[in-house]
Amino acid sequence: MSTAHPLLFGTWSLYEFVAGPLAGLSLLLFAGGVCFRILQFFALTRKKEQVRYQPVHACYHARTVSSPHGISTRGMSAIRNSILGTHCDTTIVTAVLHVLLFLIPLSVRAHTVLFYDLWGLQLVSVPEATSDILTIIFLGCAGALILRRTMVSRVRSISTFADYAVWLITVAPFVTGFIAHQHWFDYYSILVLHVVSAELMLAAIAFTRLGHMMFFVLSRFFIAGEYSFGRGSRTC
Amino acid sequence: MWWQQSSKDNRNHIEIMFRRKQRTVKLLSSFCVRCGLCADSCFLYRNHHGDQQYMPSYEALTSMKALAKNKKLISREELENVRDLIWKKCVLCKRCYCPLGIDIPSIIAFARTICRTRGMNGVYPHSLGEPEDENIGRVE
């Protein structure tokens, strides 16, 4: 790579620079930023006073009526009133997008080879055709979400430039990666763009709205509330 | 009363209050991804046929944006706009649901606290003698 392209940064070619020191910087920003945000979360929240409630009487559970399909009516009612029940399409699209957001970068063959060369990590890779299909599904989900942001008035009313920028930062590595894999346009330029966009996303996680990645886990498990997943030991 | 206090005192009061809770509220609102999924958990939003001003995240974000931006030189008119948003369009029933776990009621409650320091107490449509919205509760 370095022999085919002019040296731009001392003895490094552009690719070597973005895949070397720039990648290290973005990983440092990601790790440091995530640690800072987690510490900030615990510094700004405080321990909640423990309140012990009377246990729910057993007869309350006994009154639960089961449907012929084996799912309790109380459970069905809970699902109907949840976001899955009220916004089924958005929930499915969002869930698929977030799963693929983690799955694709860790399972693409080119990445698993890179991880093995760099750190000796042996991750399971999926066939290239499968990773192509997964990327297309991811881009479809991302397209659906940006359409929702622009078409649904209530979402549009609270959207700012930052929301569109964050969407672009998230989608860019997948678009450039797909184009690079298909060898469309100039491979070298697209590859550099792919690496830079991925590094930008990593660096932006802790400092933009992409931080909901760790905030979601912290708030839903640690902050006590009606909708928290666990009991919650902290309060705002 | 607010009109007996000097404007400088009021500004200082707001500054102190902001410093106390600003960082927490900033953290909460900075991770809002503006998904709009909190809307349907609000009965006022549903009763007003999807008027975005009744959406919990709209009220929280708009009021905090106005108060944070103009905390030093906020005009009475701007404060009244915020008051209309967080009192007339929200009853603080704390039923709003955020998929990310953002405590929206605490942001609105904080905005109300700041308004109170300027003598802006809760005003509801019936207390002003305004007619009730004819569209409320109408089933299409």
C-alpha cells in the first residue's frame, strides 16, 4: 500500500496513518470517554434510600388467567401497552438496527482477519454473501429511521442538526465498507474513508447522543423507577 | 414577591439553582435521541390528537433549552412561554415513558422550580378563565 501511494505523513502513507496512530487515538477517545461518562453518571446520581415493601399476596398471582395459547392475559396486556405493542414497526426496526450495529463489524471476514493479526483474537466470521445481506438490512433499517425522523411531525419537531449528523456518522462506516467490499469507485480512497468514518464513530460515542449506548444500560438498571429493569439502587 | 426583588437577585438565584442541578439535567438531556416514543405514554398528547407541544420530550427539551440559553438575561415574555409549556401542557403525572430511561418529569420539575423563583407559578386554563379546549376528549 505504501509503495503504490505517495508518502504523506513522514514515512507513513495515508492509509498507514489512518489505520495506525489515528486508529489508536480514536480507540483512546472511545475508551477514555466511556470511562469518563460512567464515572460522571455515578458522580451525578446518588444512592437511593432502601425501602422495603410488603410482598404481593399470593392470591394476586393466582387470579392471573391463562389464555388457550399459554400466555397469561396479564402478560399479553403488558406487551400490548408496551412500546412493542404501540409502535411495533419502530421497535422491530430499532432492535434489528442495534443488533446489526454490533454484529456486522465483529463478524465481517475482513475484520476478523484484522483482529487476529493485531491481537490474536479468533472471532467467528460469517460468509461474505451473508455479511452483504446483513449490511443491506442494516442500511434499510437506518433508511427507515431517517424517513421516520423527516416524515413524522412529532419526531421532526424535536430533531436538530445533531440528530441528522449522528445518523450520518453511524451509517457512513457501513456504506463505505459495503462500497469498498464491492470494489466500486477507487478502492484505496474508499478504504481510507471507511477507516476514518469508523474512527469518527468510535470517537463520537462518548461525546454525542451515541452515548445512549452506555447510558441506556446505566439508567435502566441503576436508576430506580417504575420502568427500570432491575430494582435500581440510585436516584437522580 | 418577585416584583419586589431586584432583577440582579433573581438572576443570582437562578444561577445558583442552575449550577446545582444543571449537570444532572444536562447529562439526562444530552442522551435523548429524539425518538418521540414518549409521546404515546402521555394522555394529554393523545387527547390533543397528536399536538407535538404536549409531547413530554418536547416540553422538557424546549423549556430547558430556553432556560439554559437565557439563564442570565431571560425576559418575562420568554419565561411566560416556558410556563405555558410546562404547566398548561403538562400535569406532571410522571407517567411518561422513555425507552432510554431518561427521567423526563425531573427535567420538567426543574424547569418549574426555576420559573417559581421568578414568581411564575402554575397556571392552568381553568384558573385563567380560559375556555376549555373543545377538542379535548373528542373521539374521531
